[in-house]
Amino acid sequence: MTHPVRRVKLTVAYDGTAYAGWQVQPNGTTIQEVMEGAFSRILQEPVRLRAAGRTDAGVHAREQVVDFADAGVRDLETIVHGGNGLLPPDIRILSASVAPETFDAMRHATEKEYRYFLYLSPVASPFLSRYAWHIEAPLDLDAIRQGLSHLVGEHDFTSFRGQGCNARSPVRTVFRAEVAKHDVPGLVSIDVAGAGFLRHMVRNIVGTVVNAGRGKHSADHVGEILRARDRSAAGVNAPPHGLFLWRVSY
């Protein structure tokens, strides 16, 4: 007797330090590969996972959304508990639910929010070294805030597009771009939310507005960089370990 195919939606968190990113690739262990191996064992059938955002090597996720189809033999509780029993401790399934058969974690997302952490202190923190970009000199957060304001809206983000990006169009819409302080002294985040992002786009934005915060150029120059549509005009690609896929909305 064959079971009806169901579509399962997962919320997943992971520390990306040890992985070559989300997507299966030949030259490194990826989160998708590890998770598909675990689910294939639990479900006793091949599983193909799709994620809302294909995070790069070293990037983390507080709330990644993943979907897959299966025969519906195992209950959702078994998938969560069994999956977490087989997965390494740096990947956790937070929840599972049955989704409509047509659900697609990437295509149906209406907003993705990324959060990038900076640690501003003369001395690096051993506790934040995997999760925040350490910057020794103080930054002008008002300049960063003003620089980010130029990026809100629908724009051609060619200047912030990473190498190897295969998106058909460089046009993306940013809903919000903000800087915030946190309870830990020196810990600051840059939050960027939008409908979708180009490869390395958030990290390139962070590298550029940090330059404004350092006084290397004016905050308004961020708008000029955007209009230049030239990747060489923008700042350094900020290191991956400060970046989190923070939330996905549907």
C-alpha cells in the first residue's frame, strides 16, 4: 500500500562555522548534505531538502525554513526528535509542520531578514569570535544608519553583488536596513530585511557601511556606490561568521 505524499515544513537553526554553506557541493561538508543523510535514515527513503536561503560557508541561521516531501510514514514528533538525535549538535530542528503540497520554502518567502553582528572593542571576545566581526576602533553608528538608508527600496544592487552570483536580475527590494545596539557592551547588529538577496549582498553592504562608520567615506557616498552599479566601488566583503539568517516570513 502506498502512502500519500505530504510536504513537511521545518524550522532549523545552525552554527555554520564547520560547514561549506547550506547547498550540497563536491568540495566540502554542507548542512543540506548532513540533514538529508539524517532524514533518509529516519524516514527510510531518499529525501531532498529545499531551504528559504542558501547560506554561504561559515554563515549561521537562527531561523532557516526548509521543506521536503515524504511518504508520511513517520509522525512529525519522530522527525524532530529523531532528527535531532542523529544530527550533530551544531544543527537543530526547532519545529515541524505539514505544509500544502505546493509549498516552496524559497519561492513562497515574502521576507527574509539577515542580522550581521559587529563587536566593537579594543580586545576580541573569545565568546563572540565565531559570531561577530571584531572591529577594534569605534564606529560612527549614525553614519552607518544614514548609509543604510540609501539602500532601502527597489534598486539595482550590482555594486553589492558577489562573484559567482547567477541571479537573472540584480534588482532587489530592501524593506528595512537598520543598526542596533545590544545588551552586551560593544555588540552591534546591522539588520537588513528584503524580499530576496543576491549572493554576498548583505556582507557587501555591511563592508561598505562599516567603511562609512570608520570615516573612510561619507554616509551619502553609499548612495553613489549603489548608483555606480560597479562591485569594485563598494567595500570589502564582510567576513561570513558575523552573518545570521534571522527570520523568514510567509
